[in-house]
Amino acid sequence: MPDLSPTTFKPILLKLIKSPQDFGAADIGLALDHVITPGATLPEQVGAFLTGLAVARVELREEFIIAAAAFIYSRAIPAVVSDADKGPIVDIVGTGGDGHNTFNVSTTAAVVAAGAGARVIKHGSRASTSSSGSADLLQALGCIFVPPQAKAPSPIPDIPFVFILAPHYHPALATLAPARRALPFRTLFNVLGPLLNPTRPRGMVLGVAEPALGPPFVAALKSGGVKRAYVVCGAEGLDEISCAGATHVWELLENGDVRERTLCPADFGLPAHPLSDVKSATPADNAAAFEALLTSGDNIPEHLTPILDFVLMNAAALLVVAGRAENFVDGVRLARESVTSGKAWHALEVFREYGVKESAEAELRT
């Protein structure tokens, strides 16, 4: 194979722009190889490449999504997981970019589901399209994210909840960060993020911001080894199970079949709430709401009821995926008990203490 350079990237870029319908799985692998190789592309070429992908809407093509995720996985730092076979690892995440800027529901739901017995390893990053990303919230709560050691990575511990920071495991994508920040629209790599958890969870709740992404994403999860999943899109274009009304769902069953359905808050035994009642704020404000939600026992402040119900719905779905709940109503019951008993807050505390300990030990090694 010839050395990669801006010159060898030109025909790949030309094909994407001139014949996007012919730009296939092999092309995206070769293109990404150029983009992540130092000196193999010019900044202007990277910007044109990301724009071309966005205009061609390649994320709607199943084979393209699968090929791109597989390439990025091949360049990731492997995740070593303690007792990985002891029980199903699950994750809940959204693509972002839905424009609704809601509270950190997936992160909170992950912690709540962990308190109810699920083993959650959440893969996420800092905010790119909202005011508070998952990492921003957890950092505001005092959590520390320890990167894996390249030579002798410490296993991800067998504790109820763990958060791993995406850039720690996908350093190759860091080369794209400046170009992505400079563009005023979502790129392929925003929507790919939820597919790239290096621990390879067997169960997922994955939110997409438009219904057209449902079929290719559920196919990509199946191809990546996920056994049980809900790909969800609120009718408002929300990348969560909506607390305000209907949610489109593509359900991946254990036998590999996919079932489409529509859910609403009543299916969880909960009332509906407008999205205006579950808006995000700053990471510090969201952290304060998170702590009040999980440390108030049965006396949760009334103004947090919409956020509580929003979290319970999404946590319930994750508990069904994890095999901990028989159905959504049962999942809500388990999730509510996790919140009011303090088990959810304890799951967060265990992770926070782990991060502090690992960080101190890492400093001693340097």
C-alpha cells in the first residue's frame, strides 16, 4: 500500500463529493486511515471530508455505519474488564444533537439502574451540543476519570457503575477534534460515539435524534455483538425515551429479531411532562439537582418530579435490557426504590471513590 498523503487522499475525497452513492464501506476505511494518520491530510481536506459526509447523509446507510465503527474499534485502546462474563454489561447513551438541551437523563438513569442491580459501564464524553455532557456532570460531582495505561491497563472494576471517557480509549479521533469544533453541524463522529463503547456491552438503550437513524443503528448494534437493545427517538426528535409524549422504538430481541413499536409515559405507569420542565442547566446546577434527586429519600423536592419521572422511564428500559426487570412498570418500581433507598447514590459514591484511589495510585507510579 502506498504511503498515505494529501495527494493519495484527493481521489477518495473526490469520490465522496462527486459520487457519494458509490462511496462505500471500503472507502470509509481508507479515508479514516488517512484522517487519523499524522501528515496524511491537510486541515482543509478534513473539513471538506466531514462536510461531504454530512451532505451525503452517510449515517443513514447501515453498511457505512458498521464499517466506520469497526474501523474506529480497530484503532481503540482495548478495555480490560474485571469479571466480564459474570453478568451482562449495559450502557445507555444518546447521539446528542437533538437541540432540546435536556437534563443529563441518560447519565442519571445509568446510575439509578446500577443502584437497582445492573452492571453499567457508561461510555461518554464532554458536551458538544448541549450545556452539560455526561463527563461534565460527573466531574461536577467530584468524579475522576483515570485513563487506561497503554502497557499494563488496570481492569475496569466489577462495581455497579463505571464511567469511561471516550477520548481515553479512542485517541485516534483526537485528530478530528479541531475540525469538528469548527463546524456548525453534527458530523458522522457525533452519531458514531454511542456505538464505540470499548467494553462491548451486551445490552444498550441508545437514543437517536431522528427516526431515520433507528434502523441503521439497531443493525449496527446487532452487528457489533449487542444482544438486547432499545434504539429510541422521542417524537419531538429527542434522543431519549420522551417524558412528553410518544417515543419511536426499535427493539433488538435476544433471538436477533427487531420489533418496531411506540411507547408513551403511560406504558411506564407515569404521567407526561413537557420538555420545558426537564431542561438542562450548567454542570454545577445539574449536579445539585442530581444529588438532591438521589439523596432525598422519599422527600424528593416537588420541582424535581418531572426530572425524576424522566429518569425512571429511561432507567426502567435499561433494567429490562439488563434482565433485571420483567417489564417497564416493574423497571420503574425497581428504579424508584434505587433512588429512594439511597442505592443509586451509593453506586455513584463507589465509582467516585474508585477514581480518587486510582488517580492517587497513578500519580505514585509517575
